[in-house]
Amino acid sequence: MGRGRPGAPRPAAVQCTGGSSAVSKCSAAARGYIQDRFLPFLVGRQRRRAPLVHRGYYIRARAVDHCIQDFLQRTRGHPRTQILSLGAGFDSLYFRLKDLGLLPRTVVYEVDFPSVVSQKAALIRGVQELVELVGDAGGEPGVMPFSAGDYKLLGADLSQLPELERALEQAGVDREVPTLFIAEVVLAYMESSRSDALLRWAAERFPCAGFLLYEQLGPQDPFGRVMQQHFARRGSALRSLAQYPDCEAQCSRFLARGWSECSAMDMNQFFTCCTPEHEQQRVQALEPFDEYEEWHLKCSHYFVLAASKGMEPPWTPLVPSRTDGRLYHTISCVSRGLALVVGGRTSPSSAGLGMLWLKFPERCSAWDPVDIRVELVSLQPAVEAAALRWRHSATQVTFQGQQYLFLFGGRSATQPVLGDWHFLHTQELSCSMIPVQGPAPEGRHSHSACGWKGGVLVAGGLGAGEQPLGSLCFLEPLEGGFGWQVLETRPPLVPRYSHTAHVHRGRLLLVGGVWLCPAPAPGVTVVDLATGLSLDYALGTEHLEWPLMLHNHSSVLLPEEEELLLIGGGGNCFSFGTHLNAEPVCLSLRHILTSH
């Protein structure tokens, strides 16, 4: 399923595969396998392909998009990034990313044979929607027939490195910014010596880079021999397949040519491990399908590879999305589409589970299942103490213009109560030493923490000896650091833990939890942070058909509606069975805030 790529001895034959590939992708998009409304503008003819072909191009597109969006997310903190698509053909990558708003700081360069990019430039200029998306564009015949601010088409032969370098220099490629190379079924058409030279050149010339490769593997079995015969008959033989027949050989190839990190998996692995089950089910229901043998054989003969160098932490997009479950962790939204999970445990005697990224679409319908991708974080020794804990708190703070998570308290496999804290830099995932003045609060876990006036309010929790705490402490931002202070309340807070907390219009809201006094279960405690006045409110739950348990829960403040959304909660009720809250509950705060 190759498509036209530069570097083969017979360019016309290779270019022909590009047109066939674009037609197949367009057919897959028309049947709902992939979302691409721009591809029909770039494809001169349209044909309906078989379901097996649709599935093949679906998994290819999903794997490539998975890695590209992961790279853009990983480098979001850089002022500029680049994508160099080698042998791009008539691909619509730029237009899809631009339409999704994923290229605010990224320039996309597409390289292919001069005849291909000239034809593509003419197609783009002939479609008003594409012209409007690109913006002002120029160009001249030959090396760069199309040039816009963040999109450039370059005509060059990848097998001729001096020619490629001149084209990139003319287009203004910056070798110092993070750069992603993309090669979909490109290197396989080149002589191994030339493709190897291209890999070494990319590693040597670009100090911070990633390389995304998609192509064939497994030449020796019957399916592999038939596959090779197919491409040979079309005049586009797979020239490097014998030398690099499997994922292990391909990874060794990259590591031997200057790339420091490399991982690969065949498409059966990618579909099983990196594609959510609801997405697998969606694809399987699109068309009648009964070619399972060919589908699995095809997937076992294509692979996706991600290599990187100069990126800290290393770029590792090919991580299975299925991970062990965890309890009592924290999840902090770092940016749109990205959240960081810190800590948690599987059993009370287990070590902490470290950190992982949760990545999800920035744009999604409230009615559609969210495609969440998981990336494990490799912990450095200095970060282990911060992340190997549970029942802690994580609150976002800013210091000297940098974003941090303030991790406080919790417990670990060796310490029943922790009283330390860490400032975790959210971009670098490293801990920083920031001065903190004043007497530290006593150690605790299962407390609440929320942001206020640039600092952190810490309330309640379980202290030493498993005793609930009633203290309210404030980590106040100061010039050159932070400082601890104790906030007094009238009357003192009833000691509680396993609650949640929010600040709204100068009032601290403590929601639910567990306390040891004989009074009814905790409802909402409101603390006026200006006067220290605190009042307890019970929750009217008579209309619910099931008991509402507000521990081990989450809550979301809806400030404009002055409502709290209570999610989850409950647990194992001794020998009486497990009780979990049946559904979310919306709690109005208006009468509480009005009377307070």
C-alpha cells in the first residue's frame, strides 16, 4: 500500500503509487474510517475501494496522526516547531492540522519530486477553501512552487542530499527548533545506502528532532513474498526490506545512525494496544467485513516507528494505552487536551505508581466517547520522592513566570503520613527548589488543597495516629518564594478528611468527607476567607432514591451557575457490601452563599 516517494530509481512508477494511495485514502474517508474533508480537493479521481483496503489505510492514518499530534503536544512549550514531510505526495496533513488549530507555532514543509509538488500547488490554488485556510501564498516554478507563512512545498529528490539541503535552506528551515520528520512508505523505495545516509544526515543536522516512519516488514513468509512481488511488478521494488526485515532491525538501524531513542510496533500491536476499544468497535461496525485473515496478515507486515534525539524527556508516542488501575492519585489539567496523573496505588502495600500523561482531543462532542491516550513518564531519581505517593494533593501555582504543581502530603509504601512538599515543573517534569518560609503544617493525607490568591489553601486531612485534622493553612506567595501561615476560623473547623474544596467569591467551600463527631455526615462548610467566619450546612438528599455518600468523590465548581457537580463517591461498606453513588448530583449553592 505504498504511495509515491522520492528516491527510487524509477520516479514515475513511485509517483504512480502516490496517486493510488490518495484515492484509497479518499475512499476510506468517504466511508467514515478517517475524518478528512480536504483530501477530495487533492485527488483528481475517486474510486470506491474494498473494506480490507479501507481498514488498511485507516490503521495507517491513525498511527501516523497519533504520533504527529503527540509530537505537537510534547513540544507545545517551544516558541517554534517544524514538520518535514518527506515524499508527502497529495497528502492533506497540513490542512487537517491547520483546521484543528494545531499549528499555532509550527511550519510544515512537504518534499516530493518537482512534478508532484507543482501539480499539488496548482490544485491548492484552484480551491478557494484551501487558499483561505493557507492565507497569503507565493512561490515560483522549480524548487518551491508554493510558499506561505506556515506551509511550503519543495521539489527535491531525497536520494540527492545536496539537492535536498539546498531546497530546505531556500525555504528557510531552521535546524535549531524541534523538528519532526515524516516518511510514510518512503525509505523502502530507496537503495539502503541512500536511505541510511538520509537518516544519518537528519540526526546530524537537527539537534532536537523526531522521526516517524511507516512502511513494510516481514519479507520472508508467503504474504511477504507476495507483497514484494506486487511492488516489483509496479516498478517500485521494496529495496531495503531484505536488509531491515523486522522492527528490531529497523530500531537498530536508527540507533546506529545517531538517533538516541527508538521504538516500533506492527499494526496489529498498534490496533490492539494503542486504539481504544470503543474506537475499535466503531471501525468494525462501519462495513460488512469477513476478511480477517488478510486483515491481520496485512497488519503484521506494516509497522510504525518513532525515533528521537535531543528531546528531554525522550519522545515516546508508541506506549500502550492500557495501564494498571490506580487509586488515590491526582489529575491536573496542564493545558487544553493534556492532563498529568501523579501518584496513586494499587494496594496499600504497593509502591507508588509514578506519573503518566493523559491526552485527549481538544475538540470533542459531549455525546461521543473521548479518545484518551496514555503516555507513561520515565521518572528521574529527583522526581521519585514527589511521585511515589498517594492520598496527596496537587495544586497549580506560578513562580517567576513558570508553571508548577505543588505536591503536598500523602502517604507512601514506607511512610503512613508524609509532611513534605515538592514543586513539580509541569513542562520539564522536574522538581525545583523554591524557598518556603514559616512553620510547616503537620504531615497529613486525604486532605484538600485548592488555589487562592496565587497560593494554596490546605484543609483537614488525616494526621499521625489516623486522627482527623481541623487546621486551615495557607501557602502564601511572597517575593522570592512562598510562606506558610495558619488561618483561624470562628468557630474552629470540625476535623475532617476525604473531602473536596473550592474557593468561590472569597469563600472556601469544604464538601463532604468523613468526621468523627456524632453529628450527621458532613455536608458543605463555608468559610469566609476575609473574616474567618465558618458555617456548616447539611445536604437535603431526601429526593434521592439512594444514599449519597460524599467520600472518595470528586466535585466540580460551576461558578456562573453557582453549583457544584458531585461525581462518584462511596466505597466498601464494611460487611454490608459496596455502595457507590449511582449518578452525578448537582448541588445549588445560591441559598448558602446568599445567607452566609
